[in-house]
Amino acid sequence: MILGISTTKSAVIIAETKGAGGKFVISAIRPIPFLVRSGDDLTELLQSLSTLFDRKGRGSVIALLKCSSGRFGSCLEAIKGEAMVELAAVQNGLSVVKVVPQSLKRSLGCAKDQKWRDRATQLFNPDGQRKHWSKGAAGALAAAFKVVGE
């Protein structure tokens, strides 16, 4: 199982996937909401992630969409969420593959001027009916898809 993960300002989005290529299957998308007001909030997020990772088993691989830096980079809360994902994965003996957003256009087969999030929506939620769909879900699934394809 590949767990595609993307972090946002207020949630860690986890996409459970199986298979590869034409047989890439999305089992579930679940957001884990969080706030970063104190260290206790991060401890609570870490516990939630550890519990989930423990249930998924040691054979799972985490495809973690890295937060962006620079002028239009990710917010501090998303970066902290990413750190908690990595810590929970290590504590549960899971492998983490970091996926940089810049690599997604090619792995998703984007048209020349197409954005990778638009292509992910086209591939994974074409009818707009998938529960818990968001930009974070698009990122989590794109990361999982890239890791499965490698």
C-alpha cells in the first residue's frame, strides 16, 4: 500500500492507494485536521498519525509531497505537519519517499501549459464526486502515483 500524503495549513491529507499504472486504485482519502497553537497540538497530530500508520502495517510506503520553499512557499503550519508525518513514519518503521512538486508535471503526463493539480483532478476525480477532494488530495494522490510509477 502506498499512502500519498500532502500537508496544508490546517490538515494532513492521506490518500490510501494500491496498484500501479492502469491499475492504480484509490482506496480512501482522509484528512486529519490540526491546529498549531502549541506543542500539545503537534503531539496530538503525531499521535493520530502514529495510530493510523500502525494500523496500515510495516509494508506500507509513504509518498510525502514536500512543502515548497521560497517566495510562494508553504506556510509554517504545513511544514510542521510535514515534520510530524516524517517523525510518525520513522517511529512506525515506515519508508518515506519525498516527492518534490516540480516533478509531478512529467509523472502525471501534463500538457505543456497544464498545471499538475489540474491534471491530478482530471485523472483521479474526473466527475467531481470523490469524497474529501481538495488541492491537498490532488497533491497526495499525485505523490502516490509518482512513487508507484517509479
